[in-house]
Amino acid sequence: MEDKPKALPHQRKGSFRASMKAVFWSFFGVRKRSDYEKDAANLNPVHVIIAGLIGAAIFIGLIMLAVRFAVSQ
């Protein structure tokens, strides 16, 4: 039998949108094991890193916005 060649991490076909979705749910700590395994096999690690940085920036921005709103009251 011929084994299917595995795609290199930077050649995986996962979309950036799928990476953002995976990172979003990971921020909440809500991931099914099957989804995690599927993501690990399909998502491009570069996309996941970029999505994580974007998610962290959005999170920090929301925290700063909430603090400014609370302090201004």
C-alpha cells in the first residue's frame, strides 16, 4: 500500500478563518477533543500564530476599553 504523503506544516490547507475560529474557542477553553485533533491535522501553524496575536490584541483592547469606561464613571 502506498502511504499518502503528509503535508508540511506550512503547506496545510486550513483557512485563516478556521484558524481564527479555533483560536477564539481556545481563548474560552472550550474545545472538543475531536475538533482539536482535526485542527492539529489541518490548520496552518503560521495562521494559528497570527490568529493568536490578533486575538490577544483584541482581548487587550477590550480590557483597556472596559477599564477606561469604568474609570470615567
